[in-house]
Amino acid sequence: MMPFANLTAQREAYKSELEEAENAVLDSGCYIGGPAVADLERKLADFCGIEHAITCGSGTEALTIALMALGVVPGDEVIVPDFTFIAPAECVAFLGAVPKFADIDPETLQIDPESVKALIGPKTRGIIGVDLFGQCAPFAELRRIADEHGLWILEDAAQAFGASQESNDSGLGPRRACTLGDISITSFYPSKPLGCYGDGGAIFTSDARLAEKVRMLANHGCRERYLHETVGMNSRLDALQAAILRVKLRHFEDELKVRRENARKYNDFFAAFGDIQPQRIAPGNTSTYAQYTLLVRDRETFIQVLDRAQVPHCIHYPMPLHRQPCFAGAGCIADGSKNHAEIASQKAVSLPVCAFTDVDFIIDKLRSVL
Ligand SMILES: Cc1ncc(COP(=O)(O)O)c(C=O)c1O
């Protein structure tokens, strides 16, 4: 069976550049911080068009640090989408705050601003907008709500580094993912659109004060060595991962083009099937297609077909977050009035779409069995 994310083919394609970069770090004696990390942070910030990019140990740690920098304390409430990977809700709960689960749009699968509004209460401090499957959340609407209620926005772009969204401000043009929150994060988990060879993440902001806090929190609460101003953590991207990411970043725009072309081929193919709907990409958005996700009326039968054709697949995600056992009895409230998160969790199935996946081959296989 072919892999869901073809990371070995990607390594083969960039092998000499990667080995040169890896050897340079290994020979340098500088393994934590140093020039490779500093240069990557500058390049990430420039790519997104934002002042500050601070790398750290993972996307999950990036979320935790961002929430700490925003001042989240036990008892605060934070609104998160009910249909996503657990990390954003987990980090809120990890800090003793309460995730409140907003429902999603049934087609784009993104957090539903109307549901967000319904969950706002006196203890609500902010909204986490997740750029699900590589498409930016509806930030213009989220911003209007946040401004009206004095809330912050944390953009979880773990799946969407490289995506973009048309700005509401005329003349500004599209903005990149990782610039759409008061603070934003991404993940460099290996299978993410821009992935390293281990765990890694980054935090982005245009607010110099928040950026300084983030750097301090990620480094044991220190600005000055051995002077710990606050309780922080050790969350660092090591130099080897930074060197790998610098190589992959050189090829990233080309990879994104192939991912989008792969998604277009799938869209064309599935257009003939009325009971199979791709995640809708809202006007003004470009997706990174972290995964290519379909909503399928009879998922069980569809998966049997995929298995017969030996097409790899994943279910992102099999249940809405508010039903996860870890949140039981934690006072977590979900807006389930429309049940869209529940329905998506029963219909969603994702197909391989990375730049090294032969989507023509997959479509040929599917054509013979569908
Ligand atoms: C939406 C979302 N947020 C956060 C994370 C956490 O990232 P990491 O695995 O780097 O901790 C993930 C990882 O899959 C994710 O999909």
C-alpha cells in the first residue's frame, strides 16, 4: 500500500541539499538555537509577512505558550471548534481553563461564527480559530465578534502554513495563514505541509510585547540567563530541524502548487458522485490541503471500496471533541443545536494529497471500483 504522506519520496528528491544542511549543523557543534534557528525564524516571518516568528518544540507547545502569553488562567473560558484535532481544546484544559465547543459549517467544516456568538459568556476570554485541513477559518467574522466582546483570537494554523485568505480591507490583498490571529501558531510535525523530521512548531505575532513574552515562556521564563521572571518551559526547535525546514521551505511554494493541482484532480473526479462532497473551500481562501477531505454519505461502504483498491485513507476526526472522555464532567459546554460536528465526524474521510502522491494513479484505481 502506498503511504498516506510520501515523506521518503520527498527526502529522496531533496537528499543532497538535506544531507548538506544536516551535516553542516552536526559539524558545527551548535545544536540548540544558533544561526540555523535564527535564520529560519526570519524566513518564516518573511514568508508569512509578519514581524515575529518564534520556533518551539511542537504545535501543541506553541498553543500552550500562546495561551499563557495571552494570560489564560484557570476558570477562563475559551471557544474552540468541536470538530478538529484535540490539541487546541487540550491546551486550554491543560491550563485549567474551560474549552467551549462551537459547532461548524457543514460544508467548509470550519468553526461557525453564529455558534461562537451563542457560547460567549462573562468568563469567555478568546476564540481559537483552527484552519482545518489547510483552509483558513472565517477570520473576518471571528474578528468582528472578538472586537465586539473584547476577546482575543488565537489562530491555530497547524495544518495551514502557506494558506491564504482575502483581506476585508480593500487594497491589502490576501493575507497568509499565521497572520490572522492576535497570535498564531503552526506545527512542523513530519506529515504537515511544511514538516521536519521530528516534532516542531512556531508562534507568530505582530505584537512585540507578546513576542517577547513568548520567547521568555519558551525558555524557562528567562530573558536573562538564570533570571527566571516567570514559570515557563523548555520548548525549542533544535538546529537540525531548523536546517531541514530551511531546505524544505525553498521547495514549499512548488509543493503547494502540486498539492492544489492534486486537489483539483480529485474535485473533478468526485464531481460525478452526488453522495461524495469535498470540503468546500470558501471564496477568497486558498488551502494547503494538509489532507484532502471528503464527506461521504455511506462512509463504511466507501472505505471498503478504498481498501479493495488499496488506496490509503484516514478519518479526521471520528468524534466531536465534546464527546472525548477526557472532557467529561469538566464543565465543557458544546453548542450542539445543529449537530454539524457530529455529522461531519460520521461522514469525513481523507485521501492522500501530498506533492509526492501520484493522484492520477489513485484516481485510475478508484475509477475501476466506483
Ligand atoms: C489543528 C491542530 N492543532 C494542533 C496540532 C498539534 O501539533 P503538534 O503535533 O505539532 O503538537 C495539530 C497536529 O496535528 C493539529 O492538527
